[in-house]
Amino acid sequence: MSNQITPNLTAETKRYTVSIVRGENVVDRVNKAIELVGGMKRFVKKGDKVLIKANLVDGKPYETGETAHPETLRTIIKQAKTAEASQVKVGDAVTSWDLTLYNAVAKIAEEEGAEWVDLGRSPRAEVKVENPVFFEKVSVAKELVECDVLINVGTLKTHHLAGVTVAMKNLYGVLELQDRIKYHRLDKLEEVIVDLNLVKPSSLIVVDGGYTTHHWPAFEVQKMDLAMAGNNVVLVDAVAAKVMGADPKAIRYLRWAEEHGLGSANIEKHQILGLTIEEAYRSKTVNMVDFINKESENIRIINQGACTGCYGRLSTVTMQRFDIHSAKTKLYVLMGPNAKPPNPMEKDSTFILCGNCLAPTFYNRLQGTHVPGCPPDLEVFAQELSKYLAPRRRLTRQEWEKIHKDMEARGIKLPKDFKPPFSQEQQRDL
């Protein structure tokens, strides 16, 4: 059975609001952030069925910056109940062998009269996407289709592929495991992010910004003590990107979301309450380019104005498939229309020029191997890298099984239907 939902899209002319609050007390700052954008009763009416989509990725502790604080979720549940919602569900896809965080949130839900849902394993609803970026149909957790109000609770993170993962990408957790793997393999992560948000636009967005970090691999954690709230998912992601030192204009899915009527990333046209972006910002949250440049002695990625089609996808392939310590001589990977080789150049240096905006011409006098495309083809780029870098070693089945046994010995209970990804393809895609 196929459900069809027509999203309630809003014209660019509407003025949206985002609040930014700083404070050491998690509950206080979340309450204040929601209050500044009109309070819960602006979004939840008596009798509404509410789904709170939490970011609890991989069951990581809150202090890693990867997940929302359980008390943030308790606060939002309480507010939704006070607004007389008839039903409140809170959930995410369970993606970890360690169920500690998921169990803690399930306990909070029970205590507050709500229901915990594993959105990766709940019954599916196949939904037609109106005016999609790429996918005409998606299979999502039925709770997403059935709710009247979607409260999207994200975190402040940069992301190796999408640039940032705050609110819009948070809906990735309504997919089944095989679909999450599928969209990675198809190289369509940013496309499906927008299509999922077209299925069910978020009514209220709350960002638990206690910390910032980079999602895979974790590089460094920065304490921020922030909470954000907003009434448009595109604007919230754009503001959050700026708070982390990322350029919203370089994030492809935000541009596509605007083009498909989901909202506006044009911060200057909208209202920011509480702290300014400049006051909220502390220092740049690292991305995959930063990680590789710090960890590898001989690889330098020079990014000057590239979008996520290059700086996200190509740096991720470099990290996932290759040993970044194996380069014998200097390898420079240039991306973005303003990227230039170093001056003076080291002897025996190799240059890879990425994307149509760096096509070598008589005028720019760039030299090196050119990987064309907008975005460049991942396999062509990987083939070029393979000339200079050794492949990254993968865990064997025996090593996975040893990890499994070690976790069980430490008392970590695994979901009965959870199977570790033994294949190289699954390890890469997850």
C-alpha cells in the first residue's frame, strides 16, 4: 500500500525564526530556546499526535557531541504533554550494539507518558515524494507518516559527506538499515535527505548544541552549551552551519531544499533571536578535509570554495578507501574555483584537480591530472588516487567476531536481529 503526502510548502517570502541560547543547564536553555520561537503551544495543539525524532546515532554518550541529551528529550516530551498532545512518541533507529542510551531514553519516555520507538525497525510506509530531488518513492517508519506534528531534535555536527548533520539529515534515522546502506552506495545521500524532508517537513526543530564534533571519524569535541530552536528546517541547518564555521552556500542539500520549496537558507532575510551567530560561534568545527590534512604527512587537500559535491564526497572516498599515511611524495588535491597550488611547489609533487570549476585552461595555467564533472565521478577519482595511495585495510570476519565477544564479555547486550557488517562494502557504507 502506498501513501501519498503533499507537503505544506511555504514560499520564500515567509519570514522564519531561529533562536540561539547559551547556558550550562540543559533543561533551562532548551526551554528558553523553544519559548523564543513562540512556545510549544504554537506548534502542538490539543489532540495532536507528536513524533519526536531524536538524534541518538550509534548510542554514543552525550559528551561525544554525537547525540541529544536524554534530559533534552524529557523536556520536549513534557512540553508536548502540557500542550495536550494526545500521543507522544520519541525515537531513532537503533544502530549500536550498546543499548545504554536507547534504554535510558525509553525509560524517560515511559516515565513521562510517552512511547519509545525504534524507527529503523518499526513497520514501513511507502510514500510517494512530490517534486523529488531524485527519489519518487521512499520507505519510511510509519510513525513519520501518521504523526500530526514532527519535532526534529538534532545536534551540532559536521558530516563527512553532507557537510553538516543537524536537523535535515536527522530524518535519515527513519530509514531501515538496508536503505541507509543503499543510498550511500548509490552516492545519493544529499538527494535523499531532501526527499525525506519533503515527505514530512518538521514543525518544530530543536538543536541540542551542548557540544560540536565531526561525525565519522570523531576528530575533536568542542563544548558549546547551546540550544537552538526554529520553525524552518532549512534555515535552522543554515544557521547551525554558520555557528560551526561552515558555509551554508557550499552545502548542496540546502540549495536543493530551497529550490524544492522546503524553506530558506538566506539567513539575512530571517529573524535570529537570543544570541547572534557571531556570539554563538567559538571556533571552526573540523570537517573531513581538516582531518586528512592534519593526519596525513604527504596529502594536502586545498579547498577554496568547493561545495559538498567535492569537499564532502572526495575527501570521504580518500579516507574510506585508502591509507592516508601511504603517500610517498606530496600529493595535492585541489577543489573549488579558487584553489591554487602552493608556491613554491615541492619537488616531485603530484596534483589532482577536481571538478569542472578547476578544469585546466590556457588562462588559469593549472597543471595536473584533471578529474572532471560536477560533481566528479567517485570511481574515476578513486582510480586516480590508487596510483599514489595504498588501499585501506578492512577488518576480517574473525576480527569482527572478536569485537562482538569482547562487547558481550563487558556486559553489552546486542539486539537479537542485529548483524555486524562483515563485508567490505557494508563496512565502507556504514
